[in-house]
Amino acid sequence: MGAPKILVVDDQPINVQLLKRKLEREGMTVFTANSGQDALNLVTAEKPDLILLDVMMPDMDGIEVCQHLQADDATRTIPVIFITARTSKEGKLEGLGVGAVDYITKPIDLDETLARVQTQLRFVTINRELVDLQRRLGDARRAATIGAVTQGIAHNLNNLLGVVIGYVDLIKAYHDKPEQVKKNAQQLDNAVTRIVNIIRQLTGLVVRNKPPVTGMTLASLLESSIKRYQADNNIDQPVEIQNPLGNLVIDSNLEVLEDSLAKLLINAWESFGDAPKEQRPITIRTETVDREEEGKFFLIHIEDRGRGIQEEVRDHMFEPFVSSKHTVGVGMGLTIARHAVRNLGGDVGVEDREGGGAICTLRHPIQRRGAR
């Protein structure tokens, strides 16, 4: 980082010159302005690290200048120290209330001012380091996710391609036995379908655009999602629905929510392992919650009484291709569902169910705080 850039704003030239000399002796680069509008122009041109701003100025006072700075995303984070002749508590609170980080009172004590400036510059440096650290952490997470996805793709597709090649060889070996060819061809078709599903899921994972939203009722969403889950997985066992919200009208993307709920339902179904079909009860419950800061949400709980959350995957269940199942080409359902629902402003979580099994919860906004 180069020399800190300080903007001094005061309509009294003597104050400006005293502060300028003091700060420049400490190795700081100082810009000066004698009015509020000149200050705003310099902020745009020079992007200072900190502003010393006189409160009492003609035309545009320091309070108004600070309000302009706070209204612009590009200048909102620049710390402002007010210079004020007011000694009352109300006057100081007014300045802090519009975004100032500190204040000094006239007549100006240059040593005190320098100390306050240096303190705020240390905060600026720390904040920049934190922003840089967050950026690097974000890059690291993205790189780790890409690595996990790439490794998962390679492993799953290699296994599936091995299956494909194996059945092709069997078809060649038994080309004169129609029944055997038919059986192997069906297995080949299943493997190819699973390859296609992986590619389709990956496409859904990388899409970042928010999908189009339409109105629907919660009851119709649950019904269509269950039908989709049953049809996609050739399952005819019913799902118990406990929906006290009835025909609550929600605004969302039906295709995305249906697909996500179908993935959560098949995850619940597979949690029973090798249990007979008739011994795999799944229940859907709904409720609403009101989060003070965020708004109102509806929750869809999918409860099963299967094996529960296994310790080896508990902390990684939403990572791509993490699965406790021992089949080829599975393990992305939860990842895809959470990504898709988060893209709609909601989330997906899983927790243990009292008495055994797990509860997977889909959370979706009904009304955002501050929404019109």
C-alpha cells in the first residue's frame, strides 16, 4: 500500500493548511477542498482513504456531504472524521448518525487529530486485508469445488464408461442369443441414461441466472413433485402429506422446485437401504416461519426413518459426489437441490430425526423484509 490519501474539507483556509502540513509530515498525501461540492468531486477523482470533513460549511454542509457519500456504493466505505465546533451530545450523535466514524472538536488539536487519523487508517488496512482474505477464501472454495466436481466426474464417468464397454463386449459375445442381447442392451441403456443424468445435473449446478418465477399453490407443488419423484424412479409407494398450509400461494419456479423436491424424496427413499418397499415410510410436513431480519418463509420437511445421517458424510453431504451409497453415478442430488433452491432465495438442510432417520428441510421465501 502506498502513502495514505487524505482529503481535508474545511471552508477556513487556516485549518486546511495546518492539517495539510501536519499530515504531510507523517508521509500522507493530502488533498484539500473548501466546499462540499468540491469535496464530492475530489472523492470521485482521487478516491481518498479517509476524509476529514468540517460540519459547518456554506451551501452544502458536512452532514449533507456525508449523506451523499453514504448513498453511493463506491464511497460508502470511506471513513469520515467530522470536524465540528459543536460540543453537545446531540450534535455529535447527528454526525455519527449519518455515517461518520469519529469526530474532533474545534479548536483543532493537531496531535489528537493525527492520532485519530492513524487509528482509522489502521482500520482501513485491516478491512482491506479482510476483504482480500474473503476474496482469496472464495477463490479457494471455488477451486476446491471445481476439484471435487472434476474428480467426481472423472470417477463416475470412468466407472460408467467401464460398464458401457463391458455390456458392449457381452452383446458382441452373445450376438447370436437374442434374449441375452436384450438383457445386456437394457443394462447398457441404463448406464448411458445415468451418464446423461450426470451431465444434466452438472449443467444445473453451474447455471447462475435466477430462473423465471410464476404463481402456484403449495398443495399443487407437493402433488406434482411427488408424481415426478415416483415417475422418474419407478416408485409406486405413496408419500404421506401433512400440509396445514393448504393452498398457500407462492411465487417461484415450478420446474426447479419440483426437481429439487424429487431429488430430496429419492434421497429419503434410498436412505432405507435394502428395506422392502412397503417398509419405507416418507412423510412431508409444511409450516411457515417468520425470520425477523429476512422475512417469512415456508418450510417443507421430508422425513424418513432410514439409516439417518452417517458420520462419514455428515460434514460433507452437500459436496458434489459425496454419497454413502455404493452404486455408480450417484451422489449429486443434495448438491443440485441446495444449489437450485439457494438460487431462488431459499436453502436446503438436513438434520437427524428423533427416533431414527433424517429430516431434510427445504426453506423458501414467501415474503422478503422490505419487499414491495
